[in-house]
Amino acid sequence: MLVPIEPEEIIDLPFVENQCWRMLVEGATNRKSAMHQAVISTAKGNLAFMRTVVLRRVDADTRKIYLHTDIRSKKIEDIERNGHLSWLVYDQVLRSQIRLSGKAIVHHLDDLCVEQWSKTGHHSRRYYMTDLPPTTEIEQPSTGLNQSLTAFDYTLQESEAGFQHFIVVETCIEWMEWYYTHSKGNRRAGFTYANGILSRATWLMP
């Protein structure tokens, strides 16, 4: 479990970068972490659309982060059109906000999808088994789940029907910014990556 960074510990940029990726890994692996839920932003024309997602996986070595979603989701149209995705995570206890952006790759019916689908719980798979796509206009408030899905009255084998709608979105991080708040003064740092390798790091005015 990570503990808050104290101002006197912020000694250099390599330390800060390492801490950022540690926080992201913690967010992906610990459901109780505030960074387990992230905000993503997609662009459509001159508008930005934000959504809350679960940070599913982080590969600190290659600087890649991942989310799961339904291929029928509207955000997939935005991602495929623009090719990029922006992220925001925040942990009040750790006094840290991390913003990231990079190239987005959509994985569907490939080995990565098979791997991540196999780790998706029986109960969670029902959201990929709905008849109507997300954001479909409906006449009455509804969960979109039929009686069988609501009651979890389906087998693990039957849940495989949802795999056709399941996708993994990989973001190859090209830019990351850390913002730290403290009563003794805030700190800010920026990092740029090229093909998963740190190419520039700099302190920024908070």
C-alpha cells in the first residue's frame, strides 16, 4: 500500500516518474485505490467527451495502460476516428493527480482479448450480453439486463456469448503530467515518451 509523498522526498524527476507509475500500477491492481477508477476523454470534432472507466491494467515497463469496454460503445467511434485517448486519475490521500495521453489501440477477438476476458468474472460478463448497445434511446428507465442476467441465471459457458462485444483498449502513453498538492506548496512535473521510452522530463510551474 502506497503512502503519501512528503515534500522533502521530492528530490528529483526520476523519483517522481517512478512514483507516478507505482501509483498507476496500484490503481490497476487494488480495487480500493482511488486511482482504480479513472476518467478518460475522447474528442469528436471540437467537443471533448469524458467518461469514468476502470483502470484494468498498467505496464510500467512499456508505459501502456488499458481499459475494457463494449465495442458497441460510442467512445469506440471517437477513439477509432481520432486515434488518441487522454486519462485522468486522482488520489486525495496521495495528494496526486496524474494526467496521461497517447495513441489508442483497440483489441477485438485477439490474444490479448482472450487473456483479459478469461480474467473477467462471471457476474461482470453480463454487461456484454445485453441485446441493445450502450447509449441506445429507450422509452423507460432500464438496466438493459433481462431477467436471466439480473438473476445471474446463466452459466459461465453461456456468458461466452458476450465475448463478441468485449474489447480491450490499449493506450501507449506519449505524455504524462503529475500535479501534487501540499500545504507547504504544490509541485508539478511533466514527462514525454517516445515508443515507450522516456525522452524528456521537466519540472513545471504548479
